[in-house]
Amino acid sequence: LKLVVPSIQSSLSVFNVSVEVLATIAFAASGLVAAARKKLDVFGVCMVSGVAAFGGGTLRDILLDKRPFFWVEHSAWVWALLLLCPLAMVLMPKRHIVFTEKAIEIPDAFGLGLFCSLGTLNASLAGMPNIVAVLMGIVTAVFGGVLRDLLCNSLPKTFSDHQPYAVLAFIGGWLLLGLRAHGLPDWLSISIAALITTSLRLLSIRQGWSLPGWRDQK
Amino acid sequence: LKLVVPSIQSSLSVFNVSVEVLATIAFAASGLVAAARKKLDVFGVCMVSGVAAFGGGTLRDILLDKRPFFWVEHSAWVWALLLLCPLAMVLMPKRHIVFTEKAIEIPDAFGLGLFCSLGTLNASLAGMPNIVAVLMGIVTAVFGGVLRDLLCNSLPKTFSDHQPYAVLAFIGGWLLLGLRAHGLPDWLSISIAALITTSLRLLSIRQGWSLPGWRDQK
Amino acid sequence: LKLVVPSIQSSLSVFNVSVEVLATIAFAASGLVAAARKKLDVFGVCMVSGVAAFGGGTLRDILLDKRPFFWVEHSAWVWALLLLCPLAMVLMPKRHIVFTEKAIEIPDAFGLGLFCSLGTLNASLAGMPNIVAVLMGIVTAVFGGVLRDLLCNSLPKTFSDHQPYAVLAFIGGWLLLGLRAHGLPDWLSISIAALITTSLRLLSIRQGWSLPGWRDQK
């Protein structure tokens, strides 16, 4: 068994890194779409994409007073962003944006699941109370998008589109804490919590679930 | 005397805590009103209310590099917010919003007085120069509202409504520093500075005072 | 030589401080203009000007986890701002704003050059990888303006005006790192990098250079 589990863990780790890369690209692409809508120039596109991809984790680390940031430790990501964004501006004509938005829904759902689990775990390991740890998971997964919309001078989509998104990150965060409390190892807790959150997100898109608004909102 | 003062102090402390709770609820309610105007969903409502209530103190603590935040140390407040906001969405129909806005003016004025005094004291104890300490008092009392408006994609009300609000926090901060410099104990300095600031705010609402704008603004 | 270089350095230092003061005033004035456009009151004007002047460096220091901020260490600047902004509101009628915007282009270009070099140097000395140091130089020089526009509920000008501005700060940052890597002393590297960045900015204004946008943006 001792021989098998590390190998599962290691192939899971490869899987996790692939998911993380894919999800980060999806988050950056959401920034690209938002920046294209507002007709930003090349600097605006790079900044908004970068903030969409790394803003959530950065804000969490500022709140937790943790350094270095992900993009400082792995600064190759900054290079990747600075090369891919202008490339996308050249290769992706604006009429493709609606298509792009549709295409990133699936990796974005993986990002939601993975980053809310990772964010909650990070905050919990930093000694935060459970409810704060879950909140930090939401910040990690959702606030890149909030900051993206603020930089584009738009009302944050996750505050106003009445889709279950942050609410699912909330569920995912508690799931992770519950699984860990039951003694599951971190890699397994993250995988299960992330997978369930992602599945719920994909299901909610397919089913068109929507959150309740104000009672007499006509 | 030694027997009397602690008892005054202790009943003042109970009074202070009550004021703080009431003021925090007023700040959160201002977020609720702003979120209702923008028809945010339940996640947006919780976030905007939370930022309105705790954003000012959190920003001050980030600037002062101080941890833990109030809502991390007292994480029951996060729970309270997550329960009360959806409840308010159910119980408070949108036509009540104008009424709510009027109703929170008085506790909000208490919040202004209390939080500018507490914020200035905190920053002063952290070794900030006087003018910076007063600025931190303003950040504590006013920037929850500024961040609330930014998250709602509105021009910050306190920047543009020409009412004396932050200006009164400025006066209150200096008052606190002056009283402390004259040797008054902290609890008394806070109480006096907060009370005067709150009174000035209530007076300014009643009298309709307004700040000067640009000279030829027609 | 030993007698001459310090004297060059010392007169350069006087020159540098003058440039820094002038550039900071130009940044603050850009806040003043933005605040006037949105008809902000006296508190809004002071805050937006202050954020335009010091927001970039403050954000950089938050990201680098460095304290004290410039305006905490040199708190006389806060006083200067609180006195000059209301004065400007009285003396500068709104019809002069277009003129002011034109008049601050030159000191603003000096600010761009100086602050991108200083910011990059600061971050590099704090141990950041090169690409992150250059990014911090951009944050220092450009994000005061971004935060100014966010507080005014506008789309950030540097993201959307298609002028080379942050792109020049990017060039200036790499120039500084290159010069330092070739063994030039810091004061000389800063002076050369700042001067070239500023010259490029002035040239780009005069020539009306513009950044490419999205391919089919009609």
C-alpha cells in the first residue's frame, strides 16, 4: 500500500498541476474577454488578465499577510501572461469573444473548485477560524473576477448575475474542512472538495440554476 | 474614587460595546441598501454589507500592517452577517429601502464618531505621526462606505455628496489627540471625541449643511 | 575624482529631489483634474489627489510588505496636500481644467520616468525577480493613476487611452536593471533610465504615438 499511495498521489499531483494551469489560463481568458469588451489597449489587457488570474490569491495573501505571492515565486507566469495576451489580441478577433466566453466555462469551473479548496486549506493552515478560512477560499476563487470587473469599471459579475458561483465555493470550502476533520489527507480532501464543487458548477450552468434576489424585484 | 471610576469605566465599556454593535449594524445596513439598489444577488449583498461594515477597519489594519483583523478575531460577526443579510433580503421589501436609509442615519452618525476616534487612537498607539493617525481614523470611519460604493460600481457617496462627513471625522480625530495630549484617559477621550463628532453629524443632517464645491460649478 | 563624484552626486540628489517634488505635484494635479470633472467635494478632491500622488508607491509597498509608507515617513506631504487641494479649488476655476491637464503633461512625464526607475530599484533591492521588479516599477509609476480613476468611477485612462505610458515604464524598468547589471552606480542608472523614459514619453505625446488595439475593432 505504501508503494501505491505515493504513486497515486504523484499522478494526482501531475493532474492537479495540469488542472491548476488550465484553470489559471481560464481565469486569465476571462480577463481577456472583459478587456476586449471595454476595448482596452495592450497594457490594459495584460493587467486585467493578470488580475483575473492572480488577483484572488494575491488578495488572500495580503489579508493573511503571507509572502511571497504565487506570481513572485513563479515569475515565469508573468512572462507567460505578457507573451500570451498580446498574442491573443492578434489571433482572437473580437467576434470570437462570445465563443471564447462559452469555451472557458468548463476550465473556469475547474478553477472555482480547485482554488476554493486550496484557498480554504491555505487559510486554515495559517490558523484562521473555519468561517474565515472558507471566506478566504471564496476570496481566492472569486475575487480575481471581482477585481477584474472593478478594473474594467463594471459591476462585479459574481455579485449580480444571480448564478450560484461564490455560493458553491462556500460549500466547497466547508466540504474541504469537513473531510480534513475526518482525517482524510490533504491531497484527497482537496481532490474531493474540488471535484464536487466543479461538478455542482457545471450542473448549475447546464440546469440554469439561479439565486434568489430581492422579494419584490420586478 | 478608585472604586467609582472603574465602575464608570465598566458601564461606559458596556455602553461602548453597544454603540459599536449598533454602529456596525448601521454600516452593514448601508451596504444592504446599496446592494438592493443595484439588485445584487445574495452573495453580492453579503459581500457589500460585509465590506461596508468591516472594510474601513480592515483597510486601516492593512495600511498599519496589523493583524488579526477584527472579523478574524471575532469571527462570530461573519456568521451574523451571513445569517442577517439573507434574512433582510426576505423581510425587507425594496420599497422599504428609502425608509431604511433614513432609519440608519442616526446609528451611522454614532459609527462615524466612534470609529474615527477608535481608528485615530489605534494608529496613534501604533506610532503614527498625528496627521497620519487622524487620516487612519478617517479611513476607519469612512472607507467602508467608499469600498462599498466601489464594489457597487458607483461614485463614492462621501466624495461627492457635499455633506460634512469625513470632514467631521477629521475634527473628531484631532479632538481625540488633543484630549489625550491633555492627559485624559483613553476611554474618556474616545467618549468625548466620539460624542462631539456624532453630535456635529446629527446637527449637520438636521441643518442641511453642505461643503463648498468648485467655484464656478454651474 | 573622489572629490568630484560626491559633488556631482549631491547636485544630482538636489536635482532628483526637485524632480520628485515636481512629479508628485503633477500626479496630485492629475487627481485634482479628475476630481473636478466628477464635481467631487473637498474631501473627495483631497482623497483622489492624494491617491493619485501616493497610491502607486503605497500599493507597491503593500505588495512588497514594506513599511513605513513614503507619506507616513514624510507626513508633511499630507499637510501640503490638505492645504493645497482646497486652495486649488478656490483659485482654479473649472474652465482652467483643460489648460491644467495640458500643463501637467511635462512634469507627469518626469514622474513616469523617475518613479518607474525608483520603483524597479526598490523592488530589486527587496529581492524580487527581474520581471517582478519591473512590474513593481510600473505599479509605482502608473497605479496612482489607476486608483485615481477607480475612486472616480471611471475606466482607468492608462488601460484604455492607447497611449504608450505603462509600456514606457516597462522599458524604463528594464533599462535600469540593465544599467545596474553593467556595474553603473544606482544614482547614475536611475538618472539615465528616468531621462530616457521621460524623453520617450514626451516624444510619444508630440508624435501622437498610439498602441495597437484589437484587430477588428471598428
